[in-house]
Amino acid sequence: MIDPKLLRANPAEVARNLARRGFVLDVNALAALEQRRRHWQLESDRLRAERNSHAKAIGQAKGRGEDIAPLMVRGEALAREVADTDRALAAIQTELNDWQLGLPNLLHQSVPEGLDESANVELRRWGEPRAFGFTPRDHVEVGEGLGGLDFEAAGRISGARFVVMRGALARLQRALTQFMLDLHTGAHGYTEIYPPYLVSGATLQGTGQLPKFEQDLFALRGEQKFYLIPTAEVPVTNLVRDQIVAAEALPMKFVAHTPCFRSEAGAAGRDTRGMIRQHQFEKVELVQITRPDDSYRAHDELVSHAEEVLRQLQLPHRVMALCGGDVGFASARTYDLEVWLPAQGKYREISSCSNCEAFQARRMQARWRNPVTGKPEPLHTLNGSGVAVGRALVAVLENYQNQDGSVAVPAVLRPYMGGLERIPLKS
């Protein structure tokens, strides 16, 4: 959530920033809501002051032995007026809060200008795409040839955008997951978290998925409404929900491996072949909770941690700074990692690393006690894939394929595969 004080004090500045996203802030609607809120706030304050003064008058009249019945009638009327005014104030405050929940985060000044992905800026590349002596197959053809990817069986079980993995490929996905967790908990100092996969609507509102993106979620309806998590970012970031964190406990660095569930309502017709865009997939997610002054250093660090996964897997990749129009709703700045896919002949996103500054923290009431001021202040939250496991598997299948249809196992994964160096073509 954008700082309400800034919205009230300088809506024009907020509008200019959001325009960089292509978002039009209705300044007049905001002004009208604020005018109504101020009216009822002033009326509430006036009536409460009158009620307090009237209560003193009753006490004084009673002390003098006067008849207080007329005063009591007015007192009861004031109580009703205060209650009515409080309801009106609460209603306009709810309307204003709901309106503010629909506003995206402000962009950091370093975010490139532009309204779509064509304006994203490449920051750096690592590795050279492999020169194949044959036409590389895509991951679907490679995986089916190994007998490890079964989209037909998944279709019978669940429908489109699912896959069944078998044998060595199921183990390869597990190896990728374990390698990432070991790297981040060991070399990078993250604490591993096992979070719930079902969360409440309030939890999703805290990280910004609700109310705006409900169509992209899977909801379970029963006596209590739950949602399947779209990413581990949601439950892990909410660990600091309604908390005041001690300064000495920061930064917090968490890593979690979870399945992720997305309806892909906004991606109809995109990447329908294979594992690039599925309803169920797995990620190893990185989350950092920091002091505000430290969050951009932490952002660069988090990106480097995700990059290290791809370097150790020897997968060519590049880092992209997303332009204003491509930065996600809750993010102030985002860097994407894109891995090279030979069959497509281009780089594809495998990790998105974002600094949300205080946007999520305000929605979650997640604060830290600043030792300088002695007061609770919003934390800064960051998240990024470290990395998407399914897309890493896709990249390994395509980049490590051999002409005979077999796939070499990356050296860093062999200890997790019982020393296996090559997955042979299914006989």
C-alpha cells in the first residue's frame, strides 16, 4: 500500500510516478473520498467533544442537586449521533482503504522508462549459448524421448497445463530442488521454511495478490475459504505480519521450496506446449526482510544468489531490469533472470527478483522498531525465485541434450543423482 500520508499530501507526485507504469491515478476521485473522510472525521471529533463536555455538565448539575433529566435526554441523543457518525466515518474509511488497495506500488527512480517488455534493459549476460552440431529439440520432445515427461497421463488425470514426471526426470527435478536449498541455506545463509500451502484471503491481501488478482488464484470453498498459494512469497513474507521486529533481528533471510498453483487466467493461449506455463509447478523462493536503508543492497544480493544457481548449473543467462510498464503490482524495482533455451533460440524468464519496499509491509502491518526514533516503522520486503524448478529442468533438458536423445547430468547435480552422468534415451 502506498503511504496514505503521501497520497494526501502530494497526490500529483504519486500520479506522476504511477503514470510511468501506464497507470492513471484518478486524483479527483481521491480528493472526493478525502473530502468525505475529513467531513465525517471533523463531525466525529466535534460530537465527541460535545459529548464529553455534556457529561461534565451532567456531573456538575447532579452535584448541585439539579434535575438532570433534560440533560440526560440530550446525552442519549449525543450518544446516538456519535454512533451514527462513527458508522459513516468507518464506511468512508473502508471505501478509501479498498480504493487504495487497488493502487500499485510506486516505482524506484532507477526503473527504466517504458510501457512493455520491449523497453526492458539488459544489464549483463553470463555464458555463451552452446553451438549444437544438430537441431536442438525442445524439452517436450527430449523429456518424452527419455520416458520421463508424460503430458497425456496428466491430461487424463487433471487436464491441460499439467505434467507427470517419471523415473530419472522425477529424480532430476528433486535433485535440482535439493541443490538449490543446500546452496541457499549453506553458502547464502538463508533459513529454510516449510510453510502452509493453503492461506487466507487476508494473507494474500498482505502481499498484494488480493483483491486485484483473484482470477489468477485457485480458491477452495468450504466452511472456511482458503486459497492455494501462487508462490511461497505469500506465506513466507507473512511470517512478519502484525509483528514489530527488533532491529537486531534484521535482516531476515528465508528460503522455501513449495508447489505453486496459478490459474493462468491472464495467459490464455500463451505457452500451451510443455512446462513453461503450468497450473502447478515448483519453486525455491527467496525472501528477505530488511531495514529500509538496506533494501536495495539486499536486492542486488538476492539477485546474485539466484544467478549463482544458474552459474553452477552452467546455464547461459542474462539479467534484465524491467521497465515501469512491466514491473509487477507490488514491486518498486524488479530484475528478471532469463535462461537460454536452445529450441526457442531465445532467453526466457526463470526468476523474478523484486524489492517491494514498504508496500507489502503496510498491508501486513509488518514493522520494525527503529532505534533512532524508538518508534515502529514499516519494514522493507524482498522476494525472488531462487529459482523456478520446472523451468530449470526445462533449461537443463534443452541445454544438456545429446544428438542421440540422451541428456547429460550437470556436474553439480550428480551427487544428488547417485553419481549418474547421463540419462539415456528410453529403449
